[in-house]
Amino acid sequence: MKALVYYAPGKKSWEEQPKPVIKEPTDAVVKILKTTICGTDLHIMKGDMPEVAAGRILGHEGVGIIEETGSAVSNFKKGDHVIISCVTSCGKCDYCKKGMYSHCEKGGWILGYMIDGTQAEYVRIPYADNSLYPIPAGSDEEALVMLSDILPTGFECGVLNGQVKPGDTIAIVGAGPVGMAALLTAQFYTPAEIIVIDQDDNRLAVAKTFGATHTINSASENAIEKVMAITNGKGVDTAIEAVGIPPTFELCEEIIAAGGHIANIGVHGKSVSLHLEKLWDRNISITTRLVDTISTPMLFKTVQSKKIQPKKLITHRFKLDQMIKAYDTFEHASREKALKVLIEN
């Protein structure tokens, strides 16, 4: 089969690789129909995750058809249409029993990280019964790819951890796909104002169409002053960090109101300054999280009912053998006006 293989920071190749096989009775092998590229994949390509081994097939999102199942898989069979969760969960360990699937003792986020991932023609999925979701006939595959990762990530790490409530003023720092997912799902809780901050005018314009009440281009405007003007000097109730670099996290520290919540989503490859000299008496909470995907069944229902339409995040479409071109487009998102790229087998 063909797959996207990572070798070192900045070095990747679309090449022939062995087709995956069943290794454990709980495994399934899935033929990829549609996949995508995540900002986390770009962090790997930048060298932010040196633990990723040379020769790793990247990718942790996708939908497909089951090609083969292990003898212990009971919920799925060959030919079933499935969503692949970005998080692998055994369902039995202490962390899984707490709903912290991201810290599963035998899984967690391993696809395209510790084991070969979904940017390929086929992928092996451990603990298939707990790590795949059935797709009903007639469903929109393109929308459901967004349920693999970005929609539950934006919702769980940003909106739920940020404790967004009706009437709140929230700021989302970063208008990439995960920031947009937070924007879409924050509206479940009817915040009064949603401020989206980014340096890309195209993404800010899209954020307006998705429900942002205010947008700020932090490259051309003083974001702190603008937020304080919008909030009458108080700051925001929730600041969601959706980039993963020091300046965006520190911006969240500057704009948070007393009693507020800073919810980190971004993947950080460098240390960030925590300004406790300013925050020690502000009654704020700072949360971190890796997506657990516990919200996927609920989000699946909202997508199926078209209450939210994550398909609108897709800006570019490619065939699987155009993977290198898809990466180039996503890596130059501002130039290409890209949000989410869809890659189809």
C-alpha cells in the first residue's frame, strides 16, 4: 500500500509500505476512504515531538471500511463503515473507567504517533470495539471525518474545560480547524459574545460566518486593548488557546477576567511563561487536556441532525496520491486560504 511516512523534521515521503495485518485479537484493519491532516501532524513535522520515530506513518483521523477483524472483535465485521477515533481505548483500564481514554494504559493517542496512522490506504486499529464508531447508511462521510478529532477536541478541551456558560464572553485564540470547532460547539451554551483572535483575515472572515460576534487580527491590532474595550475592561470569562505557541498562551493570560478559565487546546513544543505575579490573586483556573472523545456519540447526533455542520470547515479536497500536495497546502494555510483539507482514497 501507499502511505505518508515521516523520517525527520521537515522530511516526509509518499511511498510503498507493507499493508497492516492483525496483530492482536482485538485489532481491526480498516481501508481508508477519507482522511485529513491535523495541526498536530504539522507539529510533528516541525520537530515538536521528537519521540515520533523515523519511519512512522502519520495521521489519526478518518473514515473507512473494515477489511478484517481479529477474533475478539464483536461489534464490527468485514465491510462495516466506520469512523476512526483519534484515541485508542481498551475500555478496561483505570483511566478508561474514568472516561480518560486519552490516557488509556494500552492506548490513548497512539495513531500516527506511537503506531502507524491513517494517512495511508490501510490502517490497523487496536481495540477496535472501543475505538471505532459505526456509520449509518446514507451519512455524509466528509462531515464525519471531523468527528475523528477536531470536533471533540475543540469541544472537550476548549468548551467543556473552559466551562462556557450562557451569557459568557469568551475568546478563542487561534482560528484554525480546532479553534473553529470550539467556536461551533461553544454555541451549544449560548455565550453572549464570542471573540475570535487570529492573524489571518480569511480565517477571521470565516469565523464571522460561523458565529463569532467579534474578530481581532492580532498582527495589525492590539488584541489586548481590543478585548478590554469589548469587555469594558473586565476581560473574558473563558479564553481558549488553540494554537500552541508561547505568545498565544500569554495573550490568554492577559485577557482573562477575574474568576475566568483559561482552557489550553494547543500542542506546545516550547515552554511558556506563567505570569503568576499577575494571576495569583485572580481566582482563575487553567486547564490542559488531551481529547478523550467521550463526547463523540453526542456530537455524532448533532452532526447527523445538522445542528452543526463541520463539513463547512473543509476548504480543499485531494486524492490520496496527492498527499504531499495536501501537506503543502495545509502548511501554507494563509497563502492557500485553507482550513481543513480532505483526502480521499
